[in-house]
Amino acid sequence: MEKKLIVAAFFIAILAIFTLLRLDSEPKVDQVSEKEIFQNSSYEQPSPILGENTSQEVGEWVIEVTGLVERPMNITLSQLKDMPQTLVFSELYCVGYPGKARKQGLWKGVKLSYILERAGVKENAIKIAFYAQDGFMTDLPVDEPFKNEEIIIAYEFNNESIEPRLVAPDMWGYKWIKYLIRIELVDYNFLGTYESEGYPDDAYIGERS
Ligand SMILES: Nc1nc2c(c(=O)[nH]1)N[C@H]1C(S)=C(S)[C@@H](COP(=O)(O)O)O[C@H]1N2
Ligand SMILES: [Mo]
């Protein structure tokens, strides 16, 4: 815990310096092919285009909250930015390349629990299904965002805009769905893209050493 705090403090200091120097603080990320993981899968790793959300008619990103909720809603990016902000320092680890963080830094967004509270989750919902523009899917138990308030829908990473994605600290990267377009509350055991391929539905990383 203390080590994590020191790393966080160090990182924030570096980030501040970069911002002051107006250097491009975009981290260099290893591009690891996950083709092996999907050898026997019909799902193919897409190459989504940043800044485009072709499935939606409006010029702005929209996230649909639907299914077993009292108040179904379409949340635009500007509405998302008007909601209470949460900052989370976290690392993303890919299950196919667990030795090294793919992304590490500060994520800014809105608590998933806040959004679910606004929508009003119905009693019979047991799972949250997440859908991305590229067809990728993941899921969480319905109570997870209330147990882990660091689960956010992020729209900024290290002070740079990103397409809305889930930040799921301490969970494998496949829970960190990018290009999020739909959140659906369901009353059955929905499994996402990786989860239905046999990767743990409970994706907490635990000991990494
Ligand atoms: N929409 C979408 N989200 C996704 C994926 C994907 O293929 N499509 N891959 C997941 C996996 S397996 C990982 S490890 C992380 C990688 O995140 P990054 O591309 O930001 O490094 O995104 C996750 N979210
Ligand atoms: Mo991954």
C-alpha cells in the first residue's frame, strides 16, 4: 500500500513536470498482439478509430443505460463530464502479457455506482453487461461497483481525452472495456468476450509475482 502511494506520488510529480513543460505525456505502450488468445474465437481484435462513434447518430459520444433500470437513459459525453468527477490512479494489466503494466496513470471519470444510482437498478438485476462500439463485451456482478467505488467510466487518462472506457482497478484488462456504448442490467449470467472464452469472470488479479 505504502509502495503504491510512493509510486503514485512519484508519477503525479512526473506528470506535473511534463504538463509544465508541455511535453507530450502520452505513455509509450507495448502493442501486444492477443491473436493467440483468440485463435479459436470468432471475435477478432478490431482497430477502432479514435474520435469516431459511427454507431451513433449524434456527433457526441453517447452511452446508453438500459435493461433492468427504473430510468433508462442516454448519457452524452458532456453530461458525463457534468457529473461528479473521480480521479483514480491505477495500472492496466493484460492477461496475455501479465508481467508489465500496459498503462499506468491517472484516470478521470464518473463512478459507475453513481450512474447506476441515477438509473435505478431493479431488484431482479444480477449482472451488468457492457458493450463496446467494436463488438467487445464484458460484465460485472451488479453489486461490484458499489463494493469498489474506484470502478469508473473514464474519459481522461493522464490529462488527455479518451473515448469513454471502464477503469476496473485490480482487475485484468479485459474488464477495462474501451469505446463503451451500452450498459445493460440483466437478470441472467451474462458473460463478456473473454469471460465466455473461459477467462475468470471474477477477474481480480491478486498476487502478480
Ligand atoms: N472495446 C474494447 N475494449 C477492450 C478491448 C477490446 O478489444 N475492445 N480489449 C481489452 C483488453 S483484453 C485489454 S488488455 C485492454 C487494453 O487496453 P489498452 O488498449 O488501453 O491498452 O482493453 C480491454 N478493453
Ligand atoms: Mo488483454
